[in-house]
Amino acid sequence: MACWVLSECGLRPLPRIRIYPKPRNALALNNNNVLMIRTLPGSKADSFGSSFKVSTRSRNRNWGVLNVSAPLKVAITSEDDKDKETIDGINEMGDDGEFDPAAPPPFKLADIRAAIPKHCWVKDPWRSMSYVVRDVVVVFGLAAVAAFFNNWLVWPFYWIAQGTMFWALFVLGHDSGHGSFSNNPALNSVVGHLLHSSILVPYHGWRISHRTHHQNHGHVENDESWHPLSEKFYKSLDNATRLLRFTLPFPLLAYPIYLWGRSPGKKGSHFYPDSDLFVPNERKDVITSTACWTAMVGLLVYLSFAMGPIQLLKLYGIPYWIFVMWLDLVTYLHHHGHEEKLPWYRGKEWSFLRGGLTTLDRDYGWINNIHHDIGTHVIHHLFPQIPHYHLIEATKAAKPVLGKYYREPKKSSPIPFHLFGILIRSMKQDHYVSDIGDVVYYQTDPQLYGTSKPD
């Protein structure tokens, strides 16, 4: 597998990875005055979308063309002015004087960037590789210790620890996919393939879909990961499907299914080069990643014969599913579960900045360092080019600019058990969003866990 990747990515360098190319279906916006239909939390519409409130704050708003993708390198240019959302004196305060998280922010993307120290943008490939070496040594060390003792008192601790380390490997491959690992596309591709293929993730297939997620974060229809179900689509599902989506632990086992068939309401596969996820010039990349994934499956089949399927299950199979649970937990909680409902956007209300400001930071206690501070998620979503080892400093520098749009995460104990309470509450409350309105909030199906289908 390594030889395949090196032949594809080392001897014949890949073209520079475009982290944020122009979306295929850009929204055509105009400058006409519009009325903004908003489903507000706490209203009757928040229950079933049967009523709505028309906001008059947008009547005098002159809507310009909004920027729908983040540039690879964010600079203070005229493009950033498109993200400046302070129009006709409208700010982040609602009509009642309280902070409105859906209100256009009184700053622009360039203001946040200017507050972040310049060295936070510097990518050090040697430092990045040191994290890879550290994690790989720990992975093999844990496996050696568990195999040596081969004791049922040891195996549960090994599964949790090794599954967490698989998740750490994914995060480093994730940095490669964003180009924040180094400035060398070939190095990023080789590292990304080796790390992701080892945990059964098709690197380029995932990289491209994850790019789509970052381009469209917070957009109801266009977001790629854990995007909301519309009310109409939600009610078209059978009871069993709805229960599986919102009943633990099933949502935490969804990632392999997502790789093969994407999220509900979307079609395509991360393994198939002609999928709707990809454009024609990405075909070779997808084929390369699928071949590497297949090679890893072949290696696992060989190991199952060499050491026995039970031993392979204990050493690799169970840790793999722990990794999947980590991935689903973290990606879900970075976009759901805040104490106060956060907006999702569509149409003219969405912009890259406003969508990014709906993401959430999370504190994982001891796990923060192990999984490379991926919990510092807001700045990562706005500026994915920043290496993970600078995210904490960059966040501290940006907080004065973000103000109330930054939601301080709850401090965790050494083990982040509190996150499971947040996850359970969100699964019980955040079911679908209204089919109408450009600013919408999650609504609850009170009959989800009953036997009858909602009206």
C-alpha cells in the first residue's frame, strides 16, 4: 500500500490541493430587498413549523452578493467585504435587546484574521511529522503490550486507548487533507494516505467531501456532515429509520455507512470516482485512495489468517469501532447541542462567516492533547489552514473580535463524561428544521419515541 501511495504521490507529485474551490452550484443572489422568514426558538413554530414569524429587520437591508467559500489564504481584500454583515446599523442585538446568535456579526473575516499572530499560520513539516511518529509509536506500543499480556483485565483498557489513538491518527490525516500539515502537497498526500488507509478511510474521497463541509458549514441543504433533516424529509422516513438516527449508540456507528452512502437525503459514495461528490479531474485521486483502502482490507484479511480472526478482532476490530464512535461524537458535538439553540441558514441568509460562527468548541480534558486539540473548532472552521498546534493561541487572539459569537466551552474533568449528557439531550431535541425560512432552528418531534407517526 505504501508503495502504491508513493508511486502516485511521491514520484509523480499531485497538483496542489485546492481546499476551497468554487462551489458547483453557487447561489445566485440579488440586491433586492427581501422579507426574511425565520423560525424562532421557543415559538409555536419551534415545535412543528406550523407557524412562523416574519422579521422586519431585513426590510431596509440592501443585500449584496455574499461570499460562499473561504479562500485558501484569507487576506484583507475586497472579497472580505462581502462577509461584513453590519448593514444599516443592524448588529448582533435582537429587537428585545438580547444577543441574537443569528444576527449578522459586526465584524468580517479579515478582522478575525488580523487578530491572529502571523506565526500561527506557519506550517512546520518537521513538527507535524513528530506528532505522526509519536502517535504511531504509541499505537504499536499499545498493541505489543496488549498482545503480551493477552488478559481480559487488560483488553478493555487497550480497546479504549487504542481506539482513541486511531482517532488521533485520523486527526493528523485530517490536517493533511486541509493542507495544514505542510506546504508540500505530495507530503500531505503520502501522510494522509498512510494514516487514513490504516484506519479504513479513503483519503481523497474523504478529503473532498470534508472540503464541501467546510465550504458550506451551517447551510441546511449544502452542508455535508450531520446537516439537518428538513421537516418534509424527516416525516417521510419510517419509524425505524428515525429511531436509528436519534437513538444511541446507533448514531455513533454511522461513519462507515456514511462513507459508502453519505447522509440521508444525499447520494454518492466516497469510494466511487463517478459519484456526485467529485468532479472529473478528481477521478484519479479517488481511484488512488480506493486502491489504498482495498490494500489495507487485503492486509487485514491476511492478518486474520496469520494470527486468527479473534486476535485480529481484539487488536484491530474493536479499537476501529471505538475510533468510529470518537469520530461521530466529536463531529456531531461541534455543530450541535449548545444550551441555546443555534441557527442554520439557507438562501440569502447564509454566508461563509455566519455559517462558521455556528460551530462550537469543546473541551475534552486529558484527550485534548491526545487528539491534537481538534476541540478548538471555531477557528479551525474559519481558517482550516492553521496547523493544529497553533489553534489554541489563535483562538485566544480571536476571542476579543468574536465577542458573544464565541461560546466558551464547558471545562471538562480529565475524562469528558459531560459530553455524553450533551449528546443525549441533543438527540432528544434536535430532530429536524422547517422547510421554510432562511434562518431556522432545530425542532423536536415529541412522538419520536412513541409508536405513532407524527402528523
